[in-house]
Amino acid sequence: MSSPNHDDISGVPPQPLGGRQRTLLAIVALSVGAVSICGIIYQLIVGTVSTYLLGNSTFQFSMTIGLFMSAYGLGAFLSTRIKTRLVDVFVLTEILVGLVGGLSAFALFYLYAIGGFFEIGRVVLILTLGTLVGLEMPLLIRISEELRQDLRLSVGQMMGVDYLGALIGGVAFPLLLLPIFGIMGSSLLIGLFNVLVALVMLQVFRPMLTRARAMLTLGALALALLGGALIVNRPIERLVERELYEDPIVFMEQTPYQKIVMSRRNDDIRLFLDGSLQFSARDEYRYHEALVHPAASRLQTIERVLVLGGGDGLALRELGHYESIAHITMVDLDPAMTRLGREHPMLRELNDQAFEKRPVDVLNVDAFNFVREFETRDEPPFDLIIIDLPDPHHESLAKLYSVTFYVSLQALLAPEGLMVAQLGSPFFANRTYWGALATLERAGWQTRPFHANVPSFGEWGFALASPGVVPPAPLRDIKGRFYDSDHDRELFYFPPDLRRRQQVEPNTLMRPVLIDYFRDDWRSWN
């Protein structure tokens, strides 16, 4: 067939399409949608893995998308050098995209586990995958050009399908693929989808192919490799996870919000969220006693408590020392986390079945929205607010350390109440800790910073906060495994190496400086 010239496009009405042409064009259009779906999902997979392993989601997704888009341009440019055998090249490209994209999550996790090659490996992977995906769309447009004369309409239709495919892929990944198949399973499944598209194109356009048998053999091998990997996906995930975690894994779940992993060796149970250690059973009592008792023991009246985070139930366990508590509201975004704390035998033993023994109402909602909407709930304020949230390593968490958030919290606290928050390590993450404290103070809170040594984390920092003066000493006699109200004042002394070392700014929604502080602080140690 000859390609259309400009006269054909602008002045000559297109010839009516035959039945075979319609079928072929429909296949091409569906291929466009498939290419778009896979392309956007590969970007999301690489960005998600990078965020999971390195934190700072804005930086990781910006770099991932920027590199992908540049590679798309390179692929589109290279497509202009392809003059013949368009269908051959497209089928080969689609098979290669399926193989590289399907194995991308495994490759990234493996590179991270062996150490030293993750950054360069990620760049090479993105450029390779992006260039291959960038080849696909121009090739499909030129294939469709050979099938019909009305190119303007054809390109318009194809771009429309392309954008629709991007929407489908963008919605399907977080809502369907990630919760059901996990990151690695999603990668393999989409790789399989790419190879199946290639095989469909191979069969439909077989008369236009010059190396159909070789393509079919390669496609079948790719299908077998990716399909076999998908079947044994769980064991592969566990193999990779073992490289990332020191101890045997006893629980693992990818939720729409985070990757939850529990490991155990002898009596040491450890919980990880997105690769970050949340507690070790051997010393978690130090953290949770420090989180709860310096604040709760200073309250004359303690009946209503709000816990933000803490889905493992360990802070709830410590609240059991206060019999006057009549109601606890726990706000934790991820229902899988609170379900784990409520149902998993190891956690139930560790938290003393806190969800059953304590008067707790669990709300699986975003803490930021809960706080902002509290005044509309027509509920009395809380005597104690406990903030047990992960560190501010990306935007969705940094907003929970912002001036706006801390100002809103004042409406939830009774006049004589207290708030306590974990703020990170004043030793390892000095700017992060003191920046969070400066944010509390900018929001109008009176603060008293304190710290405790938790061997799994090192020196860890907290802060008491009140709209008025923070009570100087405990009013209750509490004796825990770590916390002793008689020695409470020792927690509030900061030796010179834990004091503020550099100038810091408050964290705001518009300028989330804590993300940069957190990244720079920990990068100096890792």
C-alpha cells in the first residue's frame, strides 16, 4: 500500500473502508489503548518502588516521570529511522517492553538488596523501557496510515484512545492492581499483557510480517517466562523480601497505602511500613512508655483520648494504666494496619489485646481530614492527644507535621489537656526534630521537648504541647519497665549533641521543608 500524500488528506474524500480494514483498524486502536495503559503503569511501578525504598515521593515520581518522558521522545525520534517492516518492529518492541517492564520491579528490588547499583540501574531501566514505549505509538500511527487514507481522523482517534488508556491505567494501578497483586505481581501481569498484545498483532498482521515464526517463538518464550514468574510470584516476593529484611518474614501485605511486613527471630518481632522499622518487640516498650506516660501522668483529668496512628495497638496497651479513661478514638488511615493489631496473634499478645480491653473506637480515615472536620462532629474535646505517626518522608505525611495541622489540633483539646507527639531522632535527624518542634511553636503551642533511648532507633525525640503552660512534673505515680515518674525530669535534659545544631524553618503545606530535612539528615548516616 502507498502512504497518503497531502492532497489525499486535504482534498480527496477517503474511500469507504472494507470489513477487513475496519477490523485491522480496530485492532490498532485497541493496541494504542494497551500501549498507553502499560506505559503509565510502568511509570507508577518504578515511582512506587523508588518511593518505597528511598522515600520522598515528590522527588522520586518527578525523576521517574521526567526520565520516562525524555526517553519517550528518544523513542519517537528513533522511530523516524525505521522505514520498513513496521509491524515486525512493533511486535518485537512490544515483546521487549513486556519482558523489561514485567521484570522491572524484581530488578529494582534486587539491585537495592545487593546494594550500590540501585540508582544507576533505575536510570538505565527507565531509559530502556521509556525508549521502547516511545517507539510504539509512532509505529502504530504509521501502521494505521497504511490502512486508510483519512490520516487526520485516524491520529485524532488514536490520541483519544491513548489518553483514555492513560486514565484507565492510572486508576487501575492504585485501586485494583496494587492491592490485589502487589508491586511485583502487577509488574509481571502488565508485562504479560504487553506480550499478549504483541501476539495478537502478530496473528492479525501475519501477512505483513517477514519474520513471523521468529517473533512467535520469542513471544512464546516471553509469555512462558512472565507467566511462570507470575504463578510463583509469592515465593519470589518472599525471596526478595528476605534480602531486604534480616529476619524471617511472618506477615506481608501490600495495601493501597503502604507495604506492611512483620518479621520474627526468636522473641524479636519487628514491624516495617514501606521498609521503615516501626518497632522491635525487644525494646518497643521504651518508645511507647515514653510516648504515653510523660503526658498522661501530668493530667489531673483523663477521660477522653485521641490517638493518631498507632494501629499496632501498643500505645493503647500503655493507656491501660489509666482506669479513668472512658473513651479512646483511634484514627489510622489503613484498615489493614488496625486489623493486624486487632487480629494477628503475635501483635495481640504484644499489645495485650488492647483493642478488646480498651474502650476504643477505630476510624480508618485520613488524620488531616479528621482533624479539620472535627468541629462538625459535635463531640466533646479530648483530654489527651497522642500523635504516633510515621516520619515525614513524603508529602502525605509531611502535611501531618504542618503549621496548619497543628493549629487545627488546638480545637480538639480540652483547656487543661495535653498533646504529645513523636518527632524523630534529635541525634540522627537533628534538623527534622527541631524543625517539627519549631512548627509546633509557630502554630501557637507551648512545648517541652524530651527524648528517650530506644536501642532499635537510638535517641528518639518527643514533645509535650499545650495551649497554656505544660505542667512541670507528673501528677501520678507511674512505674513501667522503662518510664518512672520519679525520674521523669531526666527525659527533658538534652546534652549538647542533641540540641539544635542548625537554623530551621517551620513546616507548612506550601513549603514542606521537613521532607528535605529528613532526606538530608538520614542521607548523612546511610
